Amino acid sequence: MKGIHTLVERWANAWSSGSPDELLSLLSDDCIYEDVPTQHVTRGKQEIAAFARVAMRAFPDLRMEVTCSFATEEAAAAEWIGTGTHAGDFAGLPATSRRFRMRGASILVFRGDKLQRVSDYWDLASSGLLPGAPSGQTGSG
């Protein structure tokens, strides 16, 4: 199972790297990536690359820290804390230029040593990303 937990850490590090290519290297060619709070679903590496570029521009200093994870041979669940600055528009959310801290969880499904499906769940309401919302310093971590 150590290799699976390493893949989960590599996934979080890829989001923190600001490099869509690093994220794409972990995905199967037919991967599906779902950002549940924004209802955004991408299929295949080309769509996921476009989504990752927008997200990484919107949150250029994003840091993903996995706080807890567990896995089977086919899938993993990871709880994480994301921090950064909302510097650009994202999924209909205009840039706020505010720092945020939010808790989330992801389900990752494997095909061999690649991710075949990822579903991210995080609390949009308490993230601080909505216009007029207080800065997102949520969760206890």
C-alpha cells in the first residue's frame, strides 16, 4: 500500500507545484476529474490540462497538504487542507485577491499506477472564495 499512499502525496504535490504537466503525469489517458462544489467535470488529459491551467492561474500559490488518507488496491480517500491566494477568476468566481484556507476531501480511483478518476469535495460556502464572504480561514486542521 505504500506505493498507493505515495501516489496520493504525489497528486497533492502536483497541485501545489503549479505545473499542469506534473498533474497530468499521474493520470490515465481516460481520466475523469470532478470538482464537485463547482459542478465542473473534465474528461481526458486535454480537458483536465485546460482545467488545471485555469485553477493554477487562479490560485498561483496553492498548497495542498494531505492530513489523512486510506487506500485499497483500487481507490483512496484523502482529507486535505488547501491554502493560497484567490488571484484569478475560477469557475464563475471572480478573483478576490484574498488568502484562503479550506478543508476538503478527495476520492481517487486507480488504474494500475495511474489515477483514473478523481472527485474533489470542499466547502465552497466557508472557503472565502465567494464574493463578499469573509476570508476563508475555516476548519481546525
